[in-house]
Amino acid sequence: MTTKQNIYSFSLRMALSAGFLSAVASRLGLWGSHSSGWQNFVNYTAQTNSFLSKSFAPSLAVLATIAELSLGLLLLVGYRTGIVALSAGILTLLFSIAMAISFGIKEPLDYSAFAFSAGAFLLSSVPASKWSIDQFLNK
């Protein structure tokens, strides 16, 4: 890869990682007064998955948080980036579809959820770049 491609790949990886980690930080109250908080996230999870029983919301919230934290950290360090980015693309596509079903198409478009998903799918197709653990594993 060229230097320019490495910079683009690194930038996309960092942006996706930051998106996941910021969302987790918000629901865990780490953004202070700007945080959404855990209960608000569980309520939003129930609204987003309105086609499921509300009793699933707490479990889905925990699973989503674990997935987003894991994906965010793995993207941050660049470990198995192709598989992790593909997983991130699938997860955010599922979020986008759930949002569209429950709130209409405007919601996932306003939150750039489809763009986030597409960025993750794009990153999954890029060879390992510099500035990642993958760089060292592929030697």
C-alpha cells in the first residue's frame, strides 16, 4: 500500500474505533454530563428493537455494549482488521435496519448509521496497513 492509502486506512480505522468507543463511554457515563447513561441506552434499545418484546432490551443492551467495546478496541490496535471490520459492518447494518424498521428510514440516515456500516465494509476489503498489529502478524 502507498503512504496515502495507509493514511486513509488508518484514519478510517480510527474513526470507526472512536465511534464505537465513544458510544460505549456515553452509556457508561464516562462523558460526564454529556453522557446518555445506561438506563437511557436500555430504553433506546427497546425502542430501536420495537419488533421484539421489551424484556429483551437489557440483554440486547449488554450484548451490543460488549460487541461495540470489543470491536472498538480491536480496531484501535488493528488486530485482525479485515474480520473485525466485517463484523463491525454487519453489526452496524443490523443496527441501521432495526432503526429503519422502528423509526423509519430518516433515523439511520440522520445518524449516518448506513455510512458507518459502509465504511466498515470498505475497511474490511483493505489489506493490512502500517500502524497496526496486523502489520507485524503478516511479516
